Amino acid sequence: MRLSQYFLPTLKENPTEAQIVSHRLMLRAGLVRQTSAGIYAWLPMGYRVLRKIEQIVREGQDEAGAQEVLMPTIQPAELWQQSGRYEVYGKEMLRIKDRHEREMLYGPTNEEMITDIFRTSVKTYRDVPKNLYHIQWKFRDEVRPRFGVMRGREFLMKDAYSFDLTKEGARISYQKMFLSYLRIFARMGLQAIPMQADTGPIGGDMSHEFIILAETGESGVFCHPDWIKTDPLKEPVGYNDDLNPFFEKYTSLYAATDEKHKPGAAGIPDSELLQARGIEVGHIFYFGTKYSQPLGAKVTGPNGDLITLEMGSYGIGVSRLVGAIIEACHDEAGIIWPEAVAPYKVGLLNLKANDAAATKICDEIYTMLQQAGVEVLYDDRDERAGTKFADCDLVGLPWQIIGGRGLDKGMVELKNRKSGERTEISIEDALNKVIGK
Amino acid sequence: MRLSQYFLPTLKENPTEAQIVSHRLMLRAGLVRQTSAGIYAWLPMGYRVLRKIEQIVREGQDEAGAQEVLMPTIQPAELWQQSGRYEVYGKEMLRIKDRHEREMLYGPTNEEMITDIFRTSVKTYRDVPKNLYHIQWKFRDEVRPRFGVMRGREFLMKDAYSFDLTKEGARISYQKMFLSYLRIFARMGLQAIPMQADTGPIGGDMSHEFIILAETGESGVFCHPDWIKTDPLKEPVGYNDDLNPFFEKYTSLYAATDEKHKPGAAGIPDSELLQARGIEVGHIFYFGTKYSQPLGAKVTGPNGDLITLEMGSYGIGVSRLVGAIIEACHDEAGIIWPEAVAPYKVGLLNLKANDAAATKICDEIYTMLQQAGVEVLYDDRDERAGTKFADCDLVGLPWQIIGGRGLDKGMVELKNRKSGERTEISIEDALNKVIGK
């Protein structure tokens, strides 16, 4: 994409309404625009990031055997009256009356609806287990929306729902999602740590929050130092294997938010614990028959008896992740995208846009990168070098190819945004380096 | 995907609430489930089709130079008060009050919002032309929603908006979308015919509906027989070329809905006109300064003067297309998906699921198809052959590989869903045929 033609309205100044760094940087880098309190439009570069995150989540859920559906945003109130949550939910639920005065609502989550779809579609034990997920916009009418997309009112969530015949089956479904989540976050370049969360009246060990570490995170966390050594992508385990050893390993290492932290409970001296800050990006939950019971989601078992299904739900804050990743990955100059979610892999800066010979060479580099399938943002604008450097650092592409004085000798500078390292190398070497990666 | 594990709740009987064939077949084939009047959940197979259509639309818009954004579903009422449409829109607009009693609405379209985003982001003539599009769910509170996804309340639309400095520029933007639309529909395997539509007070020739032909279509159409010979994918024209000759060619061939048809106006005898039925799937529109004027979307021109932007909008009914394609492509037995939008390219039927040797061969065919990157739905269920044939015809995959008595001699039947042609061939030939296509 040529920057001269791109819709990328960056801001020079820090917007005063933004209290946290990700919100500031998303507005400054032209990723989003607020359209109402807590509601955002995603501009081209921001939407590219959102879609990359969404796709990593999708692939991670698919390979764990979950199947993608799409439920609508607008739901009938009756379903929530059946589950008993219609009143409980309070003012965070956006309630709507349609033209026939029917009570509707903008879904904040989908337990009721998926249970309803399932109960009318599935009849026998042979149809389970199943795990259905969707990636859909939700609405929670926060009283004071803030922190940009980290706590917006309209937000994109991936929510999966598992249906099993037995508690043991539900445990396997839960463990699959546990593994899937760790791999999904790792693929985004994030270290996510599962922390045991409240299970409510059900009890047990089947509720976890997934928290990524970020200096600017919303809550304090205490972790065993061995977490640093874990790598879920290198665990030799498949979704059809016995997941108990894996689950055991990743739940026995101590990790707790400051709310949950119990001094002395870590198994090692508290002084050896890693103290950090973190951001919640996912939450998984086993809740048994909480919805299947009132909504009547049952199947006939092998002996003809009716069995109420065991369920769990599994959420990832997809739009929240865009902000969370920036909280974890930025510096004074701007965003530092992990490569897997970067809107473009390479920024190509033509510092001599007024020079026909230099521009011809930059145009050729641009064409070669495109032909090699490398996503590249080409700063072909007639702007000062300082502006180009600042904008490219701000938007945080992993690599910068800087074409300046050396161009006529076939040389460019290659800069790594994360390390800051700059090397003067030949065009050919620069291309090989970013294409090969 | 193995059908034994797939969430595909097909129906044996025709649902009584469905009045048109696409609605009936979508419910019967397990593509969607109604969750409220005119509101649908997309089940795994239906959602695959929806996403394929969406992706063809996206790629077609991208190559025409449009840039993708995503605007939220919930909009503030003020924007619509500024444009004057808040009252005009009537009861089809879903109006909402949030917890602070602010007037909001579920967007039925986005002219106001995109104009607002544009006016606050863009300052000078150098920032135009631009064309921004999004693919987002909309809501229109139809008084009597019917015909399934063809006229739902919550529906997925692609809407693009162009911004130009001059009328001449707006004409070029319009022609680019005109070409893009013809190519998008052709890639879906559809013949779409642009028909001049009302331009309202602006006048001129810059409003077209795109109508695909279907025997069960909602409106009658009259077309020049030469339309059959046109192929927008074979027109040697690019988006940066002069599009006037192409536009001239495709707008001079007569085509009109029965509402618009004027006897004797076709340039050939009316008796030679093709009389058919059709379904509207897209609409493009130039509307000048209708929104930029009241919302103040202006840029400074080369001479420092303020110029009000010239705009157009361009819509495709993405979820409607799923129904429209079925209306155009079905027979007594079920859906006949064009290959480009088929949820899976091949159905693999194991007619001897109880026979270990036969099953081993079918499993191998399944693995080979997957390894070759062919999307395959594998009917591995323990069901009668008749059920498998009926289900596979119903869901309408382009190819069927039927493994039955011939399996032990290395033979299968290959069936083309559209032509109905069945040939007994070797497994190797069958694989080559469906992989090579």
C-alpha cells in the first residue's frame, strides 16, 4: 500500500481523552476513531490488525475441533427470561423494543442462544460432544466506558460453547480449550498465563483467566519464575491425546492475580515469585447444567434416558487484544507490533521522494516485496525524513527499509523496530532478510 | 470435515414457515436457524458460504482501490439529525436509548457516519479521491420480515463510500465500482445485469441496480439478448484505464425491470427481448453533496478555497446473496452451489461405513483430498445409502465421490451435482479430476 493513497489519519499530538498508552497510540496511529462513548470505528490499519488477531483465534479454535457459527447481535428477551438472567444483568444490558414492542436486547454474551439452538437441533448422545464458537460483536453498556478498545461498549469477542454428555467429557472439552488458548496467545507473540478464577457455586479447578504480562497492566500478578521457560507451541501434545499431563503441568505452576494471591501458597518462597502486571485477554469456564437445565437442553442417552448436557464457555476478547498487545509492546516512539499481528511486515521509506532516480529504485523495491508476498507499507509521500521516521516508528511495523543517500550505490538501511538496530546493507540483502523471515 | 462430527442439523420435511425455495432449502440443509422474526443464526455450513461470498466481495473491492474499514453497528442519533434522515427513516430504524438516555440507533446504512469520520480526518485535496468500504451487519426493522435471509431484519451488507473533489472524479469512482461489481458477481458464478435505477433529484445516469437472473426472482426483467454474451472477467480493462468505453458498452445494452420497462425503448423489437425474472443483489449510487453539505465534509482545494466533497455509495447484500444464489441455483433435490461459493468442493460418500476394508479406502481418499487442499465433507455416518445421496444432493456440493461396491476394485463413482452426470472411474482418476479443477 502506498501511504500517499492510504487512509491513515495519524495525529501529531496526544489526544487528551486517552488515559492509557494503548488508547493514545491507537488514536495517534490512526487505527481507530471514537464514534460515540466507548464505541469505535476501525480504520484501515487498525482493522488489518483486528482481522489478523481474529484469524489466529479462528485457526486455533478450528484445530482444537471447535466449529464456527455466527449468531446475530440482536436477541429476544424471552431466552434470558428462561435462564433467569434478564433481570440479573442490570443496566449493562442494552435493552431494545422493536416496532412491534417486542423486548429484544443486544447480546452481551450467548449462553442462552447457543443452548437454544443446540436443544432444537440435537437429539441423541451420538451428536455430542460438540464445541461451537463464533466471533461476533457484543455490547455491554458500561456506565463509564474508557481505556479505548480495552473497555469499549461495542466489542468483538470470540465465545465458544461446549456440550458434553458427562462431567468427564466436559473436562476433556475444557482441557482442549485450555491448550488451544495457550497456543493462540503464543502465536500472537504473547506470553499468556492461566490463573485460577472463581468458579462460583460449581467449584473445582475449571475456571481460568488468561493474563498477558504488560508493565502498564490493569492488575498485579504473582507468578512462579518457571513460567518464563514455558512454551505451549513446543509441547508435543495433540488434541486427541490425554491432556491431563499437560493440564497438570500448566496448572501446577503458581500464578495468581493480587486479588487471589495467598502469601505462602506458591510452593516456593514468595520472594522468588515474579511480580508483574497483567491484562486479562481470555476466560474459560465450566458451568455444568446452569443453562442446559432451565432451557431444557437434553439428549437421549444410549439407554434411552434423557441426559441434561454439561456445558462450558470460553471467551477471548478479540478487540480488547489489540489494545492489550499495544500495552505489552510499545516504547516512547510508538507501537512495536509482534510480527504475527502486524498490519504490514515492512515499512519502506523513500527519503528522496523528489528525486526521480531514487524513487524509481524505491518503486522497484516496493514491487519486488509485493511480488514476494510481503505486506509492505510504502511511504512515498513528499514529506521530511523526520516525519517519515516518526510515523513509521509510531505505527510500529516490525521492519523498516530506509532508502536515502545510499540508494544510488544500491544501499539501504534496514531497521528492526523492536531492537532499534539499524544496518546499512545492499538492497538485495535487505530483500532477502525481510522475505526470508 | 467428517459428517459424523459436523454440526449440520438437516431437516427431512419442508418447514411450513418458508414461502420461497431458498428459505426452505437453507433451513432444510442446516445452513441457518431463525432466532427471532427475520433474524438468523448461521450454522457452520451456512457460515462457510457467507464467508466465501464476503471474501469475493472484499477482494473485488480491494483490487478496485477501495480500502476496508469497520464502522460499529450502534450509531448516535445526532448524526442522523444533522443529515435530516432521523425522522424520515420511520419505523424501519431500530431506535435505542442507552443507560444515560442518549438516543442511539442500530445502523441501517452508514452515509452519515462515514462522512463524519472523513470530515474529521481529511483536510486537503491531496487526500482525495478515496473510497472506503466496510462489511458489517445492519438492521432494518421490517414490518413483516419474510423470505429468510433475502429480507431479514439483521443482515450483512458491504457498503462503500467514495469521496471526490469534482463531479468528473465522482464519475470515475462510480465507473470503478460498476466494473468491480460486474466482476465480483461473475466470480461467484452469477450473471448480474446492471439496470438503471432512480437517481432522485440529482438525475443523470449514475444509479444502477445489479440484478441476477433466477426463475423464482422477485421482479420481472427485460434484457437485450446480447447480455448472455457478455463476460466482465474477459474485458481487457484495468481500474486505472479510461473506463468510459467499458461503461458505455455495459450501459447501452438494454435492461430494465418491469417497473421501468418502456415498450419500444430497447432499440430492438420488444419481441426479441429476453424476458426473465431477477433478484436485486447490489445498488450503486452517486448523490453528490447530499451528505457532505449538511455534515460539512470539505477540503481545501489547490487554491486554498473550501470544496464540498462529491460522494457516492455502493452496496452489496452479502447475506441476501446466499439466498439469491440458491434461488438461481437449485433443483428439486436441493442446492447446486457454484464452485466459488460452495461450502465444500467435494462430498465423499462412504456407502459401506460398516465395512472395515471399504472404510479404510474412503479414509485414505479423504486424507489425500485434504492433503491436496481440497475442501471435502466426508459422509462417514452409519446411514443408508439413500439418506446419504439425498443429504449430499440437498447441501449441493459441486462434486460427489461415491464409494460403494467398486471400492475393492479401486473404483468409485464421480458425480457432478449440476449436470447430474455420474461416471464410474478409478480412485486415481477421480482424485485427479477434482484436484485438478
